Amino acid sequence: MGLLSDGAIVETSGSTGRPKRVRLSGAAFRASAKAAADELGAPGRWVLALPDHYVAGLNVIARAEYWGQEPVSAIGGPRFSALGFAAVTAGLDGPLYTSLVPVLLSRLLDSAPGCDALRRFDRVLLGGQAPDPALLARARQEGIRVTVTYGMTETCGGVVWDGRPIGDTEVMIRDGVIHIAGSTLADEYIGEPELTAEAFPVVDGRRWHRTKDRGELSGGTLTVLGRTDDTIISGGVKVSLTSVEFAARELGFADAVAVASPRGAWGEGPVIVTAAPRDDPADARVSEHIKASLGPAAAPVVILHIGRMPLLASGKPDRIALAALVQSAGSDSSRP
């Protein structure tokens, strides 16, 4: 008995809304595991570095099960340790595979033993959220074989690798929104038939999952443009919070999260939240960079420095907590 036969009920992360309980069948896990195995080629050892109550962690277990193995756990306590990851993987032979989220990849790159350990892996799957381009470039410069995956609990995890669908996954863009079809789709949101019907529409006789992401297809390659709910209107101009985040990260705020904040007559404006120490010259440079690259409407209302970034167990920023923090902190409605 296991994931490949029984499936699982998985709760979504709830990073931007109410968590939902998703039923994933054994067939969905089998399809996901087979697609990954076909892409990777040589069977190897899977190292579990993510919580097993999220779909990414469950997929590591399912992929190991597909090859008749148990995953090697690198979870040694309540907080991920780069040194612990390096120690666990030091004695492993043969092809090595693991799945990470950006915050864990960053911690490993910041640790010499962690970085050395990652270089031994034949593939590092990176998912959970859009990675900072600078982080991705840094990993590849270090010789780490990273594949960026795209998917969600409703698709049994990452089903698009480096922009290309794997297995029998199909991708289409409808009304600017990414839709995904294939054998890995979830059965339902438990106890929520109306929400299930809305999120899994049937188009031309085929069942799809309507994601909450915007995207475009070019030559069969998917580019994710950001969340459907990440666009705000600032002074009558549309502003993508995802673009603001990436622009801030380009100038050193590696953990930057952009949150919408009311701005009176302007409508809304972006507030950048970061755990980086306060540095007024750096803040000014970031604001000017965003203004120059994305336009005046995208310039942050304020850059809010906090002691520690609130994270979900999956490693994603807790955007609901951040929005509440921004609201409670308040912000000057004038443009910097």
C-alpha cells in the first residue's frame, strides 16, 4: 500500500487564500512519477527535503516508490539545515535527485557544504513559486543541475519542466490564463462541488485545471507571467506585483515580496516587504530602479523592513500574513 495505489488527500498551501483539501488518486501519483522517471532516465536515490504533507514532498516519496525504493530523509528538525542536508547526502551513491523550493536552494548555496552537496545531484527540481532569476543563475554558475518545475497541488505537483510539459500533460492559454490537462489532475476539492466545477472545467470534451496564473505559449514552451490576482491599478495604470518583486530582487533584496496597499486617489500601490536590514540609500536605489524599469506607477509606496519573513511550511512567503502586516503598519500615501 502506498501513494501509487491509494493516493492522498492534500491541503493546498493557502499562500494567497483559504486552504482547500484536494483528493489526488493513486493513478495521478503514478502518472506523475512515471513522467518524472521518463524525464530523468536513470533510476536513482531521491532525497526528501520538503514536508511530506505538501504535494512536492509527497511526490518525492511517490517517485522513490515508483523505483521500488524509500526516499532518504534530510529533514532533521523543525528548521531545514544545510549542514544536515550535506551530512545526509554525503554517503549516497549513484544518481541523486531532490526537490527544493527557492528558500531552501538559497540556504544551501549560502553554505559551502550545502553547495558542494548539491553539485553531486544529477537533478535538482525547483518549484513551489517562481524563482528569482538571480538565484537560478547563481545555482547554475555553481554547476548545479537545476530544472524549474511548474505545477500545483491540483496537478499533483510539477508537470511542466523548464517550460515544457512532461508525460501526457497538455497546456493551453485561455483568456490569458494557464490551463493544464492530463492524467495527473486531482479528482476534486473535498466537500466543495461548485469550486471543483469552476477549477476543473471541461473544454471540448477534455477536463482541464484552470490555474490562477497568467502565461503565454511560444513554440510549445510555457512562460508564467504571474498570478491572476497580482495585478493592481495604480494611478490608472496596471502594475504586476510579480514584476515589482523581481525588480527589487535584482538589486539585492533577495526575499522581496510585493503587497498591494490602498493609496487613496491612486487606487493601490505596491509595498515591498523584505527581511533585509534597513539601508536608506539601498531603498532609494531600489525605488528608482523599479520606477525606471517598470514606470512611475510601479514605484513602491514604501519599503517595509521586518525582522523575519513569515513563511508557510512549504517555504513560500505567507502573503496573507504579509498583507495583514502591511495593513497594520500603514503607509504614507505619497509617492517616494
